[in-house]
Amino acid sequence: MTEKPDPDIARAGRQAALAIAGGGLLAIFAPGIVRVTGLPVRYEFLAYFISIACFIWALSVAARMWQKRDK
């Protein structure tokens, strides 16, 4: 009755989860990292843009997983 999970979908899910976790942690710790290192504020914005890119990439991976599951 239960199918074995597809290893490709499982791997993609783990990658998306790591991207979400990494992007979230980067967004949370960006102000502290910039303050401690003494970098200009523009590097904090760069960290925010990188975390947004991680979230968008994870969303696209999740969409591909969803499409692959429906086939």
C-alpha cells in the first residue's frame, strides 16, 4: 500500500530544507555579524538579499518536487 519514497525527491527536500534553514539563520544573524565585524551596512543588505535568494531557490525546488510527485 505504501510506496517507497523516491530518493531524488527526498534529496531535493533535504536540500530545500537546508536552504531555508541557512537563509533564515543568515537573515537573523546578519545584523550581529555586520556589527561585530565592523562592516558597512551594505553588507547586511547583501546578506538579506542572499537569504531571499535562498528562499526563492527553495520555493522553486519545492515546486519541482510537487510536479514530480504528481507524475
